[in-house]
Amino acid sequence: MSIAIKPLVTESLSKQIAEILREAILNGTLKIDEQLPTEYELAKKFNVSRPTIREAFKQLAAQKLVRSRRGPSGGTFVCHPSNQDLNSSVTAAVMMLVNTGEFSLSNIAESRRELEKICCRLAATNRDDQNLSQLTTELKIQKSPELNDEEFCASDVRFHRAIVDATQNPVLKFMMFAIIEALQPVTNLIIFRFRKREIIIDQHQKIYEAICNKDARAAEQAFSQQMDYLCEQYRQAQEWRAQRDREKVIKDREK
Amino acid sequence: MSIAIKPLVTESLSKQIAEILREAILNGTLKIDEQLPTEYELAKKFNVSRPTIREAFKQLAAQKLVRSRRGPSGGTFVCHPSNQDLNSSVTAAVMMLVNTGEFSLSNIAESRRELEKICCRLAATNRDDQNLSQLTTELKIQKSPELNDEEFCASDVRFHRAIVDATQNPVLKFMMFAIIEALQPVTNLIIFRFRKREIIIDQHQKIYEAICNKDARAAEQAFSQQMDYLCEQYRQAQEWRAQRDREKVIKDREK
DNA sequence: TTTTTATATTTGTCAGACAAATATAGGTTT
DNA sequence: AAACCTATATTTGTCTGACAAATATAAAAA
């Protein structure tokens, strides 16, 4: 007796259905804004119950691939996620990897140094007037002395975002927004007690001027200088931590 | 009569619950691998029915934030998504943006040129022996003449992935894998009838040799040459298309 | 003609039930 | 005593049927 053992699909029905629909949406079989059959009809078609269909829909809704509305002429519609939706999910993913410690700070620093250098160069080449005004706005904010640390960091993030924006390249923007949004705060959190605001502002000023003058080389260089400074601050922060830990060990021994 | 109009939460219960749990997971209140209460208990706690809890769980499961197992000592567990899970969702996001036309081919080409140049440089600096063997494996595959176009493209993708891998930087890997996986096939699809395999292979060979010799400058240059070639092929492809369209217009007029 | 009201449709939620998987404990066999 | 089977309890997976809530459309009233 030799029965061909089938792979035995063990995934839940709702997951399988979600996967089928997902494929159909991604490869364009189901077009954007197209209305899916009602839950009841789909349940009949797949030969499952309505709650199963609903669970599948919920999975797709979590990925922003469908949206639902009640009432007649309501229903569930295909709905490609917006640029912003996708961006925030990527940012969340990067944040999670940072939190779980998969990205070390030196990894982060290295990648930022390289990636943002490119952005500075392209920004100097491609920037328009609106980009410049965004940069000046943030510079002005950073110069006001009554700003608290949190607000300063937020403006810092917006400043670097504006640089990326000025590259005018949506691919770079998509990637870099996630990186900056997720990684900059981590960096700031560690070194904010060591870095001096006026130095950062001065560096920002130099980057701005280079971009303003469409001087790609100077922009690259100015950014590299900032990164050098930040890395040095990071080194000091580490040293300070190590020192603190040593002191703690000594204290523990005394007990 | 002045009643304070409440904001009136109109989101579905399952979505609200999913959001609450999501927050708790992301900010660490619910630790990784921690078991959530059973669906029945949660239903009682939130004062909703079990299907509602289930729908919430499905939304979280779609984001790979929880996983469920049946049976005693089963249940639903917090489960930070794996690196691979996150990566594939980013890849899907990029693919979607390509499909919806938010990324033009020139955007893609520009970003790849810049980003992968960095990777080539860092790969030359940081590569280990395993990286080299991956590259040679793919080179060998590409040289076999009986390979069909699809297999050649797949190996091409793997080759460039291996370059990124050799940077040894997880941040870059995370970002670049998505870019290569999503963008390389699009590029290939357009120009595969124009580019010559032997030229591509020769360029790969040069990149490999530079990385092997830890010559960062040569690696950058070799990659730039390949990009120049690809851009030229892309220009030809566009011209060919324009020509075809013109002919089509003439044909239509004749009818 | 405009406004209101009824109605039908579709998703959102609930309740209770059974099925399927599976760890644990207890019993059986060797 | 050790290995293997078996019953059982627990938890998720699914089904059925029902009602609630939202809402577009058509009908009725002003």
C-alpha cells in the first residue's frame, strides 16, 4: 500500500484565504478600488463560514490592502496602501530591529554616514526653493534658545528629512525617511547630554549653505564633519558609561 | 442644553483592541514570548465576544506580532517578527510602489547607482571568505550557457545580494535587500532583450575581483561601469519603444 | 421641490456549540 | 522499570444563526 502523502495544508483557513486574496491584489487581478464580493458570497464561494472570511479580511485590512464600509453600496474594497502607510510600516520595522538590538549603534552610524552623504550630494544638485525654505525654517527653530531638548531633537529629525526631500528621488526618500525617523532618535538619546547645540547648529548651517549654493562637494564634506563630531560624542558617551559601570562594581563590592 | 460631545470612537472594536495590544507589544509592556490571556479571558476582560478578540489577534498575526498554538500550554504569544519577516514586508512595500508607478525607472536607476556603489566599497573592505564563495557560486552559474533568462536574472539578483551581504552591515542589508529584490527584476524586465550576458558577466567578474582584492576604489568603479552600461541599454530600450509606438500610430492611420 | 421616513443591504458584533490539535497524566505492556 | 499507548483537559479553529449599526436608495409626506 503506497498512498501519496499529500503535504497536508495545516495553515488556518482564514490565513489561506487571506493569502489568496493578497496575491490577487498584488499581482493586479483585483484592481484598485474594485469591490470584493460580500462576506456572505465569499463564504459560499470558498465554502467556509462568514467569520472565517472576516478574519481573512482583517488580516488584509491590517496590511492596508482592503477597507470596508457598511451599508448598501458598502462592502469591502481593494485599496492599495498610501505611500505614507507603507512608509510608517517600514519605519516601525526598522524601529523594532533597533529595539531588539539587531542594529548596533556603530552599524547605524556607518550606514547613516554613507547614505546621508549621498543625500547631501544629490540634495545640493536637485534642491528647489521650497526645500531651502524648509531647511531655513528648521534652522531658525533650532537657534531659539528657549527650545527644550525634545523639541530640538524633533527639529533635528525634520532638518535631515528635509535634506532627503531635496534629493527629489522618491526611492531614496522612502528608504531614508524610515532610517532617519527610526535611527536619529536612538542616536540622540545616547549622546544628547554630550553634544553641544551650537556646534550642531553651526554644522547644519554649513550643510544648508552648501546645498543652497548647489555645491555638492561642500555639502558632502559638511555632513561628514557632523558625522565625525557625532561619532566622537558617541565614543565619549560610551566611555562615560564604562566608567559609571566600573564605579558601580566597586560600590557593589563595598557592600 | 450643552452636552459635552464626546469624540465618539467609531473604529471597530477589534481594531481598537488590536491597537491597544500592538502598543503594549511595541513599547515592551508585553514582553517577547509572553503568553497573552486566552481568547475567552480577554473577551471577558474587554467585555466583548470571542470572535472580536479573534479578529484583533488576526490583525496582529498579520503583522507577525503574535503567534497562536492550539492545545493546553497553547495560546497566543507575543512574537516580535523575525528579520526576514520584516524584510519581506518592506520588499512588498517597495514592489507596490513600483507597481503603482510612484518610482520611475530613472529614480530607481539613480538610487541604485548611489546606494550600491557604497555597498561595493564597503563590501571590498569588510568581506569575508564566505561572501567570496557566494559570489563565485553565482558567477559560475551565470557562466553556464544553458541557463534560461529567468534563471540568469535570479542569479543576478543573488549576486548583488551577496555584495550587500559582504558589507556586514545589517542596516544596509535590511534596506538594500528590499531595493534589489524589488527593483532589479523591474530593470531586467525592461532591458533583458538588449543587454548581452557576456558583458554583464564580465562586469560581475571585475566587481568580484575588486572585492576579492579588497580594493574598494576598483569595486566602486567596476560597479559604476556596469550601471553606465545598464543605463545605456535602458536608453536603447526606450528608443526602441518609442519607435514601435510611432510605427503603430502610422499603422493605425492607414486603417 | 424639498424634507423626512421607511427599507434593504452590508458590515460589525454576539452567543453557543463542536472540531482539531496537543500537552499532561495515568494506565498498559514488555 | 521503561517504553508505549490512551484518556482527558485545555486552547485555538471553525461553524451556525442571530441581531445591531451604518447607510444608500426609494418612497412618502410636507
